[in-house]
Amino acid sequence: MGPEASAYEALPMTQQTQQNTNSRRTHRTSRGIRAAVAACAAVALAATLTAPAFAGARPEAAAPLHQGRGDLLSVEPVAALDRAEVAAFLAQAEIGDATVRHGVRAYRLTYRTVDTAGRPTTATGLFTLPTGGARRLGLVADTHGTMVHRDNAPSVATDFARLASYLHASAGRAVAAPDYLGLGKGPGPHPYMDTRSAVTASLDMLRAARTAAQRLGRPLTGDVYGTGFSQGGQVAMALGRELGERRSHGFRLRALAPVAGPYDLTGQEVPALFDGRVNDISGLFYVSYFLVAQNRLHPIYRDPSEAFRAPYDRRIEALFDGEHREEEIVAALPKNVQELLTPAFLERMRNPDGALLTALRSQDDTCDWKPKAPVRLYASAGDTDVPIGNATSCAADLARHGVRAPVLDQGDVDHVGSFMKAAPQTVRWFDRLAR
């Protein structure tokens, strides 16, 4: 769900890891991952952005302005790594290089989409291609987890947010990683945990990627392999539903492999805030972000003082403007949800009703459908950000539709650790399905 490493979980996961001394070797702090990977990326980018192989990939002029969703407006090269540099990039995050077969080239796409009210807007995303392999490529749709600062989005950041893209692209598939609305170079605030707009932005990113791939001489086959981490795991299931139930998009859903997604807010994630399954710092962050973002879409509270105690009621909405980083936000908040929320609103969180219940339930149907493509749900028993019960709830929803989706427990690792262990497994599974 968030705030995961690089972007996603900088401070919350750092403090959580410090508290978990028994598994310190396994639980890499996200701040450490961010520093290590960013250092590697800086070296790679310095060497490659001026290399002859990259010279032909100049920023593309903006396309004529059309009204169609998914229209590609611009293509801007942002990275080029050879095979050895990709392997080193992954090694810094302690991800093996067994599936690395190619170098990668990455581009920032700007494209047309719609906002939460269906009005025209633009969004950006990272499109990554392998430097070798087949000319026509299958496409991985990789949806990211919680992030608050717009520059942490995949098309801008150079650290954790790009790990999945480089991992899958180096194995031989194209990767479309949307920034979502209001992140990256897109306008406006980010509508955090608004599944509907995350899906429209992700679907339109796939359309833009199809156009970009054609222009770059690497056309797509139409096959889509969906994955995503944390909040992105939930988005991956919802995007899969859109692709699976609507064939007019021109894509064929081949597989779904979400990791540690919050698929059941009302039945699992919110109760876990109060029974110890979610650690205090991450719970505080998620609740704050969710309430502020969702209140822009639903009338959850009329004034911040209805939900948040003083002095936090006067500062909290400004903290989630897309320009503050995780460290700043957590430093400006109390230690836990109980100290943040008013007694009345705390009780309302325990027993949601009205607009709050609507906001929660509107995110909870992403697994309530019948995929024709195979599904694997990756999670970890040691996750204290998104408890594994979310995955078992998702599996139960799918089972009611006659679909068996195994929950693959990554063991006693934390939230980020679940991604680190699961991501290479998804690559190998996609490889087998593509044969």
C-alpha cells in the first residue's frame, strides 16, 4: 500500500526495520536500498546518456493534440543501461541477475487520460524496452505502490521505483509503468487509493506504450502480463479485470502476479490497524494519506478538525500536496493513529459508515471477478504494512468465481522484502507462460 522504498517506504520501513533486530539481515531498510540503487543508477546514467547507443534516442516532439484517451503526446529518453549495468543495478538491491539477458532503454511517456471526474488531463509513465531479443514484444504492466512526492514516480525517480521495470525488460519484455494521476510530471494532486482513476491512467499508459513501441521499432504483440507491488498489487488486479472483461482495448491478458496488495481494506487492512498486524508508523502514514486524498473525492469530513486532533488538523492537508517527502510528513505527525485522530473519528475508523465506508468499499472489489488468465498472489507472513490476510481474502473472492489463485507466502520478510523475493519469481513465471 505504501510508502514503499525509494518512494514507497523510506521512513516507515526504516523505523520498522530498526525495531525488528531478529531479521535485520533479511529486512533491508528502504533508505539503504534507495541510497545503494541510486548510486548505481547515477554511475550507469552518467556513462550511458552520452553513449553512442543512446544518441539516436532524442526527445520526440509533442504529437498533435487529439482528444483520444491514451494518445501519446511525447517520448523522452531517460535511461540506457547495458546488461552488466542492469545486473549491477539489481545487485545493489540484492536481487539476483539470473533473468537478466539484455540491457534496457527507458523513456518517459506523456499521454492523454482523464481525471477522477472524467475530464481530460495528462499523465506520465515509464516505458522500458530491452535492447535485444524479439522484435515484437509482450508487455508487462507494472503498477507502483504508495508514494507521496511526485518525483518518486517511475518516470522521474532512478531508484526503487525502476527495479521492476528494469528486471522485466532485461528479461525480454516491454514494461509500461504508469506514474498515476498527479505524480511524475502529471498535473494536480494524486488521488491516492482511488482505484478507478488508477485503472484509467494505467490503461491509457498501455495505449500510449503501444504507440511508442511502434515508433521505436519494437511493436507489441498485444499480450499483457500484469504485476504490481503494494497499492500497485491492488491496481494490477483492477487493471486485469478491465483488460479481461473488455476485449475492445486490443490487449490480451496473459497472467496476473500482484505482490502484497491491500485488496481488502474493510475486512483486513483497517482492522489490522487496531489489532497490531500493521506497525504504528506505516499505519499512521496510510491513514493520513488515505483520509486527505479521499476527502477530495468523498465528503468524509467537512473540516480537518473533525477527523484530526490539534495541531495536526491545521497542517495535515498541506503535507500531502505532492511536494513533501515521507520523512517530512512522518516527522510532522504523532507516533500513531490513536494520537492523530479525534476520539470520535477513531471510533468511526473502527466502525466505518457513510462516506468513509463508501470510500473504503469502493476499493475492495478488485478480486471479485473471474479471470481467464492464471493468477498468483504473492505476499509474506512477516509483512506489517499489508498483512497477508489481504491476499487470502483476494484468493477467497476469486475462489467464489471458480478460480484457484495460490497465495505464495514469501516467509518472514517485511513489506519491501516481499517484493525483493517475489519479483524475480514473477519474471520466471512470465517466461514459462510466454513459451
